[in-house]
Amino acid sequence: MDKKEINMMITKATQGDNKALEELLIEVQDFVYNLSLRMLGTIADCEDATQDILIKIMTNLSSFRKDSNYQTWVYRIAVNYLIDYRKSMFAMRPLNFDFYGNDIRYGHSDNEELLLGLNQEQLAEELKMSCTNVMLQCLDPETRCIFIVGTMFKIDSKIAGEIFEISPENYRKKLSRARSKMAKFLSEYCGLGGGMCSCIKRVSYAIEQHRLDPRNLEYSKLKQLDHEILENCKIDMEYIDELSESFMSLPNYKTSIESKEIIKNLLNSKEIAQIKNY
């Protein structure tokens, strides 16, 4: 939808049109879901945060200024919420590059019996999807968010500056530092970036540590977004091209929870009454 169509939808939604509100939420839900997944590191935390953010969008819709960009406004709500999010597993058990690097260096298992009858390639792919999201947790929340917005969603510095309420120049500096930190870690530890680790060699260890459940491959079950949509969210790590494959290979996903059901529940919730009463 273009800006004029979105503004018309917002007017209808704030006047009580549930169909218009549903379309506005569907317009941004996959972005919110993928940002939440990268920011929080687990699917369970991502789903909780996605619903919370959609409710925030609903209940604050009447405050949207129509001379602004709707997507930028949504991004700001999502970014502010996720940077301050304290209920996730990794918020309560923070990681850093030293700890995660030592885990990669010394965490191994020779228990071949765990792998009997299992598809090791599929398990390794699942572990890669999980590991890359966990790796992001080694960055502090603001730096992580800047890295994700800049490299995985390719949002330009002017819009990103508006989202983070800093100058484009300051945003570019912060993004450059974040990329440098990630590039250094990838080059030493991640096999996809030339480092020591190999996903397939870590599978049995991950199973032993309950980080990987062969009976429940969460990432494999997620539905990936169409290629045309992915083009708008593709990863760009231009100045560290030799390492970029580690994140360029990550797919973006459709919201794993049934969007129609979520939005139906939201529209029938007490929060929607706040919009109708404005």
C-alpha cells in the first residue's frame, strides 16, 4: 500500500473499521516477527513480543501523524519495545562473545549414538538457524538492533536515524562498529566465515545440551517469505563480503502463529475498545 492508501486505512481503523485495522497489522506483522526473532533469539520469546508489539500499534494508532511514514512509525515502536524487553531468555541470561567463543572452542561431543537414525544435514541446518540468532545476542540490545536493521533489513541511514532518534552519521558509525565486532567473531569462530566451528560437528553436543531437539525442529517448520518480499529485507554486509554468507543465508519467515487468528483475537480484545473510543 502507498502512503495515501495507508492513511485512508488508518482513518477507517481509528473510526472502528476492523477490516482496515486487520490490513494495517498484516502489512507489518512479518517485519515485526523477524525483527523480534533476531532481537530475542528464540521463537517462543519472538511470538510473545510480536503480539505485544501488534497490540501497541493498535492502541497507539490514533496518535500516528499522517505526515509521517507508517512503516517508520511501526519500526520505532518495535525497536523501542525490543531494546527494552526484559522477559526473554537471553535478557535473563545474557551472552557475550567471550563466553560464546569459549563454548564453541571447547563444547564438543563424541556421542555418535545420539545421531543414529537422524538426518544430520537437516539437524545441522536447524542448528545454524538457531546459532546465528544466538550469536546476535552477544551484542548489547541497542547495538544488536542497529546491526539487524542495517544488515538484515537494509534500512538506509536517514530512516534508521529517525527510528533510533540519532543522526544518520551517528547511526552509520554505530553500525560500522557493530559490523566490525561481528566480523571479528565470525572470522575466528564461525565455519561459514572461515572460523573453527562446523555446525554438523556440533550437532551431538547441541542435543546433549538440550539446545537442539531432533523431535522438534522449530526453524524447519517455519514458512519462509516469498523471494520478492525477501528482496526488501536481504542482508547487506558489503565491506565484509568474505564473511557475509553467514548472515546472507538466513531466511526471513512468515509469522509462525496464525495471523488471522491473532488479529481476530486482538480485534475482539479490550485493547481495541481504546481505539474506538478516541
